[in-house]
Amino acid sequence: MVSLSLRPTALSSITAAGCRPGFPTIKIFPSEPTILKSGKATKTPTDYNGERTARAIVETALGHLPVVFKRVASKTTNKNTVSLDDFLALEPEQPKALLFSSKSSTAPMFKAAALEFKSRILLGEVKHTDAALVERFGVTQFPTLLVLPKDGEGEAIRLHGTLNRESLVSFLEEHALPAPTKSNGGSSGSGSGAFDPKVPQVTTQAQLDELCLKKTDGLCFLAFLDFDPEYERSVRDHEANLKILANIKKRAYDAGRPVHVLWLKNSEQSMLRESFGVSDMLPSGMLLSPVRSVYRPLVTGFDEANIWEFIEETQLGKGRLFRYSHTPTVA
């Protein structure tokens, strides 16, 4: 799912695709084309007629996420459900996971995870009213997420603790097939597509230009760190912060998201931080979109969960973005 920002002068070129005058105009295009009787493939858009608020637009967009997970039931009553045996027989090379849910509709978080892990692990959903499957797997609370044994025998592996975006992705990542090697993307460290776990430190303007400002895709996450090499505790804290950034870089790489993760030494680059009004409570950071000339400061704690949620929210259009007109510069 993508969003487009169009100037009025560009409107005439897309009128044939179903867009009409009037701003803001929002069209929702399906992810899969419809095959007409003529054999032509087309994607017919539908109008968005809801409120022009970020919350309403995001909720509608999430509702249009394509369904790639399977609805699993002990008794299949329609073509939209499959039996457990049929589910286990699908994509034999892939691991399988089942979410037991009491919700009337599937959570967008689960639909998004099914897309994110497509071809790596097959996800299915079982409703709490399916007594036979609930009893078979010993489910006593909802939601419950299980990874099924490959041979269909033995005990399933259960996700313990709170089910949220962070725990869901972490759990699936542990049991899914390895992510395919990417030939490009914001977290790739070389032209060959091999992942480079090192998070670059920006010390010159040329580095900032090359690693962020001249990028035409995605976002830059700039972290402002400081440490004193003469103090062991300071060095340990700095290493821990770099590990957090490396994990963020790896997650972005695995998800195919162009996020360029960089760090700057605050004692040397505080003017850059101050020019964007980023907190001086270190470590701190911000997201920057050079293409759109907007940024968003990190206002939560500097840990992996908070930073990843911060990135995801920003990419979904949540949170306030600030426009900048100056050229970001380093000392």
C-alpha cells in the first residue's frame, strides 16, 4: 500500500485512472488486479469518503490490507475457511502458526504480519467459538499464538506474555524461514545486497549527504549519542546504544523498509540536533525525510521497542511531522 502526493498540475495525467478534481482527493487501489473478460488486468480504485483526519485515513487503509493469512476451522462452511489438515498441507516448506482470537474481525496487526512474513511462515486464524480446535490445542485464553510442529505431531510452541506488535514480530522472526537476500534497500550495506550490521557514524557533511540527504527513498533515523572513553560505564552504555541501532537496522532490512540508520556524536554535532529542536536528554534521535523536507523528533525512551514503534507509526502516517527549510549541516 502506497500513498501519493500530487500537485494540481499533475491531475490531468491520472484522470483516466479514476481520479477526479478536488483536493484532498483520496483513491484506494486494490493490491491485486481484476482480470476483465477481455483478458486485460486492471486495478479499479474506490473513493475514500471518510473524514480527512490521519486516524480515519489510517484505519481505512488498514482495513484494505490484502488477506494472505488463512481462516482455519474444524468444519469448513464456506470457501473462505480451510480445515486444519488442509492448512497443514499448504506450502509444505513453510512453518505454520495459528492465532486463536475472540475478536469479531481480524486485527490489522495480524494482517500486516501475514504480509510482512509472506513466503516465510504461513499464518492462520481460529475463532474462539471453534470448540474442537480450541480444545485440541489446549487454548484457555485469547488471543493465543502458536507455532505448529512441522510434522503435525508433538506440542505447539506458544507465545508467552502480551501479544503486541513487538512480541508478534519477534516471535515470528524466531520461527520463520530466513528472509531472502535483498539486492537493495535502506539497510543494505553493500551493492551485493549483503547485510552490513555496522551503523555508520556521521562526522562530515559529505557523509551526511551520501548516507541521508541524497537518498531518494525512505527515512533517515539520526541518533545523537555521547560517551567518554575514559569511563567504563560510559563505554558500556554507548555499546548498548549502538546495539539497539544495529537491531533497528536489521529489522528494517528484514522487513524490506528503506530506513537509513546513522549516529552522530552529540558533543561534536550538537548544532545539528539543536537546529531541529531534538531533546538534549541523551541518547536522543529523530526521523528525517530529505525528499519531503520533514522530520519528527523521538520523544519516547531510547530502546528498540520504542524506536521501532516510532518508525512504524511514522511510516503509517501517524504522529506529527514538522517541516524544515534549512540545509542540515554537520560541523
